[in-house]
Amino acid sequence: MALACTWAIALLQTATGASSFDYLRRMGEYQWQLFWNCLAWGVKIHREVNRRIVERRLKAAFMHRRRNQLVPIHRLPHELLSFIFTLAQDDLVDPPSKNKFLLNISSVSFLWREIALSTAVLWTNIFPHLFLLDTFLARSKGADLTVYVQYKTTTPRDVAKLITEMKIRQDRWKGCYLDLVSLDAVGPVIECLPPGLHTLCLRGNFKAAQSIEPSMLAGFVPRLRELRLDAIYIAMDHPVYVDLSKLTLANLKFEEQVSVHWILRALELSPRLDELHLHLLHFFSTPGTHQSNSDMPSVSLPHLRITSMAFKESDKTNDDAHRYIISHVRPHPSMLVKLVDLNAARGRGILPLWSIRPPNPKARFLARYLKVEYHNEKYNLRAKACESDSDLLIFTKFASYVQPGDIFSALRNVYTMPCLRTLSISSIPSVKSNIATSAAAFADFLACHPTIKQISFSECSPTLIDTLEVTGARHLCPLVTSLTILACDIDGAQLTRIVESRVRSGKRVHLEHLIIDNCPHVPKIIVSALTKKYCG
């Protein structure tokens, strides 16, 4: 190709002469120069266009941020938004959720990102990952730190760096959560726990609980306020139980006869205890009658406001041990009791703890509001001082085989509330084979609570509502002034019969409020007539 071009140029020079060839050469150079000038000019224009585009985008982003500042939530003080972010993060329990929460709020807007980055408390939940540890430590500034260690996702190198940082910043570490631990792996972390630690959570393998030897905590002088032991056991006479505000024991087995006494003595070391959680504990023996195991005096815990217990496998020995613990505690009068029964097997008693002595019997006289609800194959019971007040009792029963009559019988026999004013029944299932038994148990429950003034039924069987009908042998809830029926399969004749039966000597009944809504078999004209005649 090059040889052919050389021959073409030589022939052209011979045919046209040197002057013509120089002219063509100069014309070619001019064209090439013009081409390169156009190309350079195009590049310059392209750069200018890009610069203006970037400038316009920056102005648009600035205007967008200015517009966002006009949104009502962005007009709140930055301190208030920071406080809201902190409260929202505190409600999250799972450590990965805390990280995801930070990512979400930082991606909403420029303002939220600036507030999140400037709020040091949001960055105090430390995870021992090499790429995140330094970032979180820098953004947390001088705030107190809480470390979360999950040994399934943490390498030994991460743990080694964490231990180094813990030794450097001992005055800042206030919380430590060791999840899915083995004692061999967690030993170095436990041995370097800082003395100013406020919260300690140890979680092991619930299939095989492990014990921490006192020598591992020999140099640890605790100032703990919260202690959670899940499948990890520490001797009950250890100083780690002193002056606690919150104690949680879970997935532990106690085989010795004096175990119940040791637990009570551990509670006695924390007179300011505010919350006590005993979840899935199993006792193989109850307190004996031996002199060393004689009945000990009750433990005074005047600040105890929340007690929760969860059960899965229950027998008489285990129930007696739990009952012994809760009956030997003198809590705050308005203590909240949470009970969760995870076993739905047939033949189990309802509220097994209270078959002899109910916990905190004084709270029964404060309970004026009771709600019984069936949802997602479990019963939920809530007792309160009033509908808008805090709870006194929360009981959850996973009930595949439990009938409504069993619930009402247990409440009547075990936890009678002599000052009950408001009763709410919601979504109680109706089984044709047991509906008569359930209605009879419900009637007996109402007979034990004549102080009820307000009753509400929602998605309930008409047979339960029929118990309010006054007959010659039965007049339940004589003080009722308000009756609410929502989404029930009751008909107009049945409703009329119930309301008219409560008329005494031709006088107007005690009913002052009658609310019937979303009942397909009750015409509105009947509701209007009854309300006008008896409640108007």
C-alpha cells in the first residue's frame, strides 16, 4: 500500500509539475488544520456544556434542598429531629436493623443526612468489622459505646481489634452484647470487660447451656444496671447481680433443690430492680422442707413494675417453682405481669401459676378494664386500671386446643377482679360442639363481676351476647350503662329481646349508650327505635 502511494505521488508530480503538487499539498494541510480546529472547538463546547449541566444540577439540587426545607417535618428544630431518630433506633433490637436504619434515614434528604452524621448517639452501636469500626468510632465522637458481637459473622481478626479498642477506650464502653457465643471464643472479650459497663448480655446455644467460671470474671468489678443471660449461667452469689435495674434469665435449667432460694437471694441483692424477666426456665425440684431449705421471707422489691414469664414445657414441679418465686416477691402495687404460654398442647391448664396464689393480688383491685381477644391462634388478655392507662396484666396463650370457656373459667376462679368496670370481648371463636359450654362459663364469669358498667362485643357469637338477657333466674351485669356490638351475627329480634328484658317495672333501663354497627342482620330502623325508646 505504501509503495502504491509513492508511485501515485511520483506520477502526479510528473504530470502536473512541482508547483501544482505544492498547491495540493498546501490545500491538504489546510483541510487537516481546519479539521483539527473544528475537533478542538467541539471538545471545548462539549466541556462547556458539561460544566453548565453540572452547574445547573447543583443549582437544582440546592433548590430541591430549599424546597424540602419548606416541608413541615423539615421545619422542625434539628435537635428534635435528632431526638426522634434516636428514639426510633432504640426501638430496634436486631443489630443489623440498626445499621439499615442509619442507611435509610441518611438517604432521605441532605438535611437528614447532615443531622444523622452530626448525631453522635446514632453511631454508638459498634460492630467489630474492620471497615466499619473506625468509621463508627469517629462519628460517635465522645458518646458512650455499645458493642455487638455475633460470632457467626465475626472473624478472630475483628475480635482482636475490638479488644484493642476496648482497652484504649475503657471509659466509653457502657454496653456489651455477645450473641451466639461459645465460652472459648468469648473468653478474651469477657476478661477485658471495662469496669464502667452498664449493660451486659450473654447469649449462648439454647440447646446446651454453659456456665461461666468465676475465674473468668475475677477482675471484673461490675456496675451493671442491666443483665441478660440466655443459655449462659453465672453463679447466683456473684457480685454481677448486685444493684441491677433489669434482670433477664432465659433458657436455663436448674436441677438443685436450692436453686429457687438462690434466685430469690440474687433478687434480694437488687432492691431497686425495675424489671424481671424469667423466660423458658425449667426447674426439676421445688423447695423442700429441710431446715436449710425452710421457707424464706419475702423479698421486698418496691420498684418492681414489670414481671414477665414465658413457658413452653410445664409440669407441676416447674409450676410450683415459678409460683414460689413470684409469691415471695413484694413488688410495686401497680406492677405489670406478662405471661406467655408457648405450648398449645391439649390438657394444659390455663394460668398454671395462679392455681393457688395469684401474683401481686393487690393489682386485682386496681384492674377496672379487661380485654379478651383471640388473634392468630392465640388468646390475648389485658387488664388495666382504665382503658387509656398502663397494663397490669398481659397474658398470651397459644391455644390450638383451648376453648373460650377455659379462659373465662380461669379468670373467674383464679384472677377475679372485684372492681372491674369495662369488659371488651373480641374475635372469640365459636365452635358448635362447645358453644353452650363457653356461654355457661362466660355467664359464670359475669356473675362474679357484678360491677361491670360497659360491655363491648366484636366479632363474637350471638350465644355469648344472649347471656345478657334477663330471665327469672338470671340477671347478669345489673349496672350496665353502655352496650356495644360490632360485626356480630346477631339478628334484630334477638337484640330487641335482650334490651327489652332489661326493663324494670316499665321504667327506662340502665342503658344510656347502645351502639350497634356492621351487624348485617340488624336493620338500622330497629337500632334507631331501641335507642330512641330506651336510651334516648
